[in-house]
Amino acid sequence: MNYVAPWWLPGGHAQTIWPALGARAVAPGVPNPALTYRRERWDTPDGDFIDLDWQDAAPAALPATLLVLFHGLEGSSRSHYALAFAAWARQKGIAFVVPHFRGCSGEVNRTPRAYHSGDFEEIGWILQRLRALHAGRLLAVGVSLGGNALLRWAEEAGGQAARCVSALASISAPLNLAASGHAIGRGLNRHIYTRRFLATMKPRALQKLAQFPGLFDAQALRAARDLRMFDDVFTAPLHGFKNAQDYWQRASAQPHLAQIQVSTLVVNARNDPFVPAHSLPQAHQVGAHVTLWQPAGGGHVGFACGRPPGHLQTLPQQVGGWLVAAGGGHG
């Protein structure tokens, strides 16, 4: 990946925080009409639902390509990276959809199940339905948690993955969940990012407890001060894991990257505050279908470019361009 951070965004924290707060989705001078999503609700096999936000490509009635984006922890179709990819897709005449993980679309779900970093079953069900709906090329990108889950699906699917998607990419995925969990729970990370995540995750979990009394220990959840404690109380037991350590080990994508049999791009900045550089995979640890991009800068799902306030088009241009080329076409 050809990325050099602008001089006015020094370090991984600035390159992580500012893109989420003040950067533009598109480059200066590029038309950016108001984004309008079309929401669609799908009932799940277990009696729940997910919400998908669609940006239909114009003017083509039947676009050749559909790009699906799986968001990150506590993300949505309105996350800064989703808006940037939506703008890129619109410019390219590519249809674009963001499926929301359960609980992230603005409405409480019906069942105790939520979502997690290794949720490859949900990813697989969504991609299979999209494959049945779309006659053209299907490309997938996962961001952070969504990136790890997407890779886990490709690993589990093996040779079947290429029958569903033409190419996929993960961006800033915590490929080694234990390493990322420890990193985000220490020092400045704990004060900035852990507090932000728990500020929304705890209320959502307590909403689940109100729906299903006795689901978990409310006092233990309120006492959680980092993601490991939260995962011990909520994420792990609700999704069939013994504890946070078991969840992190079994859900991590990194140990299984050599099993992937579809064209895959794995992007991680080496100054990502959440994903320590020492934990990133090396070329000899992945299979022939996996391409690693590990630029020195970019932060966590940042990659802003240009003069202040900066724009976010470099990431979708380079990742989207790779996906289109690897998927066998021009958009």
C-alpha cells in the first residue's frame, strides 16, 4: 500500500482519532452529494433480524459489482470509513451495502445473541444471501472486528469462499485478539479507546439483560474496566466460549491465514494503537492467496491524506482498486 501520513497528523493516535472526527469522506473538489441509504431488514434463521443499508449504484439499474462492507466494533453504515467507501463506490458505479451486526443498527435485537470478532457463521449467512441476490461480481471488505470475522469466514469456507466472493479485504483487523486486547487495555489506549467502547457496549449489554433477566451478572459487567473483563462477562459466554481467553484464541484469524483460498488483501498500519506491529503476520505465515500491506503509518482505520482537514479517499481507492483488479474486472 502506498501511504504516507501527512505532516500535520504525527503518530498513530492522531492518525486514528482525527479521521473519525474531522476528515472529509471525499477529496477536495470532488462532488459529494448527500448520502442516502435504503434500509432493508432480513429475518435470521434463529428468529432475530439484521438491518442492511444499501447505496444503490446510479445510473446503472443492474451494476456489475456489489461491494459489501462489514463494520467494526460499535460501528455502522455511518462510520467514517463506511462513508468513504460509499463515496468511492458511488463514483465507480458500484452498488454498496453495509450489513449491521446485531445491535448496531439502532434497534435492540430479539435474541440474546450479539456479535463478536469470530462471527464467521453470521458473515457466511449474509454473504450467501447476497450472492443469491446479486448476479454480478461480489466483493467484500471487513473493517477492524469485521475484518477479522470476514477472514475467519474465508478460513472456514476454504475452497467454497471463491464461489461466493471474487475477492475480499480486511482493514486494521485485530488478527491476534489477545495481543490487541492487551494493547487496548494498557496506558493511554485504556483511557482513550477502552472508555469510548465500553461507554456504548455496557448500555447495550444491559438492554439485553433487561430483555433476558439472569443472562449475565450485571454487577460484574458494570465493574468491567477493559475489554477482557467485558468479554469474560458478556461476549464469551453468550457466544459459546469458556471465557475471554478462549474467545480470543479461537476467534483470532491470524493462525489460519494459510487456509484462505480466495484472493485476499490484509491491510494493517504498523503504528496502529490497537494492533501491535510485533503481532502482525509475516509473508511466510500466509498462503499464496493472501497479500499483506503493512504501511508504516495510518493508525487504526485512519489513512487520512491531504491538507487539513484531510480526506479519507486514499484507503477506498487503493483497497477498492485492489479488490476490483483481483476480482477480475474494472468495476
